[in-house]
Amino acid sequence: MKEERSRNLDISVSKPTIGEPIPSRWLTPRYFIYAATWIYFTIWVFIKIFSKSNGLRPGWFNDRKRDESDMQWKDFRKNFPLLLIGMTVFLILSKIVKASIFRSSQAEKRGYRDTRVLFLFYCIVGIGFIIYAHGWGAIWWGTTCLLNYFLTKSLKKSRWTPVATWVLNCAVLATSDYYRGYRGIYYFIGWESFYNGALPWQVYYRLTLVRNISFSMDYYWKQCGRKVERPTTNEYKMAVQTSVEEDSYGLMEYIAYVTYPPLYIGGPIITFNAFVNQVYKPTSSYSFSEKMFKLVKVCIYFVFFEIWLHYSYQYDLSWYREWKNPNFDELDTIVCSAGALVFMFFRSIALLDGVDSPENMARCVFGSTTFTDFWRFWHSSFNQWITRYLYIPLGGNKTQIYSIWIIFLFVGLWHDLQYQWIAWALINCVFFSVEIIVRKLTNTPVLSWVKDERWEREMAAIGGLFACVGLSYANLAILYGFEDSDLFIRKSYNNYDSTSWLPTSGMVKVSVYFLLISLNMQEWRRNEHLKEK
């Protein structure tokens, strides 16, 4: 498992070759300068942000108010006790079923018939969960899934299978979003007074779309005789690449996959092959104590984040646009942390059930020094899905400069059918194209000095600064549209007495990047040392 984790480690500076001494930058003068810069800025912003708030609600900690402006976190916090109870019941039932049908706890001895009983259990629980979640919307949801299944099975290895799958699912995503889950039909036939479910099905069809395409493409590649792309010792990656038996692409396995409760609401995204392979042979990458520790860590982070929202009001300031006030200059404090907790919670539940999935948000924004690294680690499971089902089929690295435009447009419209997301996609494509060109230029003899080990980390940190600025400007389209973009940019460049003035904030960002690069190198160095033992 330690070897697996080290393989997933990636940093944007070159790693020393085998036998070459590994320089450490800890406790050097540069390290202390960067650390002092970051600590000063953090304390400065934390103190100034105390007095600014609009949308606070009575809190429970130290007689302070709590920031409830972030709707995603508000909904998750409200339903967290119910989710915890529901997922605990699911895990207990799953454990009982497995204990009753498997005579041995050895994963290798799971028989085909016994495992189909487990799939049946997942189907029953999953369908019940979908009906509770979507009410009458489950009819539309189920119809589209069945249509996708039978279309895939009928076309088999026809070259039209990928086209039909993508067209069908994208059409359902677009029309269901535009017509609000086809609610007009409910009123027409008099169903509007019936149970509509706790969650709108059209919103969560985004994740169903990626699962439908995963099933269809994995089945299509199985019919075409596609082999394992690249042999690997990573257990999860091998499960993704290994096609299951022909009988395992059945309706029961498909329904179990698309309705699997621990990963249905918030992911992380897992491929069909990986899910079925892990039902037959549960992941052994983590011990039971490690799995439990991940769940306990989620609960600890939950409490810590709740306390943090009693003292720091980034979401409130962002939502109410307090940063437009000339006296407010802590623009860089508006960050998103709630999503990481949501992903961690659902992933830990799936792990306890024996199903591994990629860890989303393995690093924060400042943990990645390039656009490529940011998207690789931010929504890692979605990035891996995009790579497998879109990037590689479109030509991979050979056509990267062109395919990124298709990919980002899809990602933008997949999130929401709004013009802001189209603008976000186009801006990201521009910055991504610039990065590709710069990367190629740094491989030429003229710019080879950039990779000199004496200042390689500083150059990587400066690259991270420009990547962060580019991502910030691209995300303006999502958060505020473009009516405030000019003000945001002017405050970043011209507010000379502010910590958000670009040279000042740039110095802070470079300091943070340098510290995190050193931390990543230390982690890599430790893993290499463990592998040598």
C-alpha cells in the first residue's frame, strides 16, 4: 500500500534519479523566509475578517455566530446525522448479507452465484434509495437508465455504440435540466400532489450520466477485445483496466452500479469495471483500522470545519459580495473546503464496504503548481473518468492542444447549462493552451536554465502563482458572472495598500507554493526510503 501511495505522488519539479543525493530545503534561510511570510499573511487576514459578516446565524460554539452562506455545506450539515445513520444501516445490512452468503472471508473464494446474491442486495437497496430520493422522478431516471442499457446491449461492438451512448445521455441531461425534470408532465397527468422525493433527479443525473457512459464504453471495449492498457501494481487502476466476464455486464450488475448508495449522491466517481471487480474481490489496499480512521478523520474535520465557520466568514463575504467594499481587501481568503469533506465522507463509507474509489481533492489549490496538476488532484475521480472516456479516445497527448476545447466545454455544460460555464470553459482552455506552449518551450535548449536545480522550486512556485491567478479569473465567470470581473481585476492590480494587491499576494502565494513543494518532496523522499527497506 505504501508503494501504491508513492506512485500516486506527483510534484511539478523533477525528482532525483536513483542513486543521486536528494537535497532537502527544510530549515534553510529560504524556508524560514517563506514560512514567516505565509504565517504573517494568514494571521493578518484572520484578524481582519473577524468584523465582516452579513449572512450569519446563531452558532453553538463560544457564543459566536456561524456562517451558513454556503448552500452545499448547509445541506450536508443539515442531513449529516441522517446520512450517517442511513449509511451505518447500509453497512450493517451489507455485512450481514456477506456473512450469510460467503462461507469464507477470503475474497478469492467468492463464488459467482454467491456474488450475484450480493448484487441483488445492492439492487434492492439501491432502487429503494432512488425512490426515496427522487419520488416520481425515479420513473424518468429509471427509464433513461434502462434505455441506455438496452441500447448498449443491442449495439454491442458497433462503431455507433459510443456515439449513441453519448448522444442519448447528453440529450437527457440537457432536456431534463431545461424542463426541470419534465415536471410539466406531472401537472398534466395530475401527479403533482404525489411524493416528489428529497432530491431533484435531474440535478443528480449528472453523476448518472458518467456512470452510464462508463458501463457502455467498458462493455463496448470488452466486445472489441480491448486489452489492459498498462500493467500496474496499483490495485484500483488494475480493477479499472480489467474487463469483467461477459455475464457480469448484466442488468442486475448495471442497476447495482448506478444506484450504489455510498457513491450515488456525491461520488467519488468509479468506473463500472472497477465496481464489479471490487464486488468480486474487495480492495485490500487498506486495513480495517485504516478505513475506520478515515471515517473518524471525517468526523474530526467536520467538527473542526464547523468551529472554523464560527470565526472565519469567507462564504458569507463571497456570497454577499462584501469584497466590493473599498475597505475590504482579503480577496484571497474566499476558498472552497466543504466539498472535500463531502467526498471524504462518502468515500470512507464505500471503503468500509470494500469498494475503493479515487480520492477527490487530494491537494488544495496551492498544492498544485500547474493547471494540469490542479485538475488532476481537485476532482481526481472525474479527471480520471475524463481521461479514460474522453481524452484518450480523442487522441490523448497527440491532439491535446485541440481536444482540451471539447473536453472543457463538456465539463462546463456538464456542471450547468449556463453561459457562465461556457465562458469558464473557454477561459480555462486559453490558460491551458498557454501552459502547453510554455511547457514545450522549457524543453528547448534556450530555456533549459529554468529547470536548474538551484532555483527549480522557486520557478515552479512562480508557475503556480500564474496558474492560481488564471484559475481565479476563470472562476469569476461562475461566481459572479462578468459584471464584477473588471472591479475584481482592478482591485487585484491597483489596490496598493492591500494584501490582495497582485505583487503582495503573489509573494505570499509563491511562499505557500515553495513550502508545499518542499512538503511534497519530503513525502516522496520518505516513501522512497521506505521502499528501499
